[in-house]
Amino acid sequence: MKRIMKKNQIIITALAIMIAVAGYLNYSGTKLEEAVVQSAVSEEQVLMENGVSTADAASSEDVTDTPGEAVLTSLTGTSVAAEAKLTREQLRAQNKETLMEVINNESIAQEQKQNAIDSITSLTENAEREAAAELLLDAKGFEGSVVSITDGSVDVVINMAEITDAQRAQIEDIVKRKTEISGENIVITPVSGE
């Protein structure tokens, strides 16, 4: 019995670490998005210098077994937002799969299963709030925005080079209403997708 309990504690600890890492990766995603934009610009410059158009390069890419990878090779303009959303959803799916394994494991205590259920519920609620905020931001003209909720704070990446104070206030209002998180915990970052 003690061996099973120790094994369960190790599993729960590993899951907690994975969730923390996922949260950190989600939180630090804005830095990753900037690196992706710089990488995409560099790749396009190399292709243009060698006389290859980006459309030709995208059509000559090898087809892979990774879902979404082929789509990302041909995106322009909103590629940062699309990649960030795809990465976020893939990470979320992995976390849910891991938590479902805990829930379906019969050797794990009921309390630990309940913690996993609560984590899934929290992930789902955050996903719904992020989607609602992104949808309303798109409707208000802030197309290609990415909203990311992590530990009571919200990161908003807007697909614009610069935003005015009025636009910032409008974005903050939308995000506050849809995520139910106060303004001091909202970080708005404009990023040019060009």
C-alpha cells in the first residue's frame, strides 16, 4: 500500500511540474513569438536573395506527419498569432491527456483524481475565456490577437506595430470583461505581423 501511495505521489508531483512548466511556457510565449517573427523574416530574406519566392518555397516543403506543421510553413502576416494559438492548443491537449490518464488510473486515490478533474476544468474555463476575448477583439478590429491566461494574469499580443492609448483602453476593457481579471494583471504587447 505504501509503495502505491509513493508511486501516486511521484505521479502527482510530475504532473504538477508539467503544469507549472506549461504555464511558464505559455507565459513566456510572447518572447517566443518575437523570435518566431525574426526567424520568419530571416528565412524570407534568404529565400529572396536566392531568387526563390516564398510561395514557391511553401509549395516545395515536404509533407510531414505533424498536424498543423504544413499550415505554418505557408502563413504570412498573422503567422505569429496562428503559431502561438496552435502551440497553446497543442500544449493544452497534452496537459489534458496527462490529466485524463490520472483520472482513468484506478490505482490513484480519489482525492488526486479530483485534483486532476479540477485542473481540467480550470484549463477548459481559461480556454473559453481566451477564445471569447480573442473573438471580441477580432470583431473590434484587432485581428490576429492572442490572449493567454496564466496564474491570474493575462498576456495580450496584438497584431499591430503600435497602438494608441484609446486602443489600449478598449483592448483592456474587452479583456477585463471576458476574462474577469483586473486591469493591473493585463499586459498588452503590440507586435507587427508584417
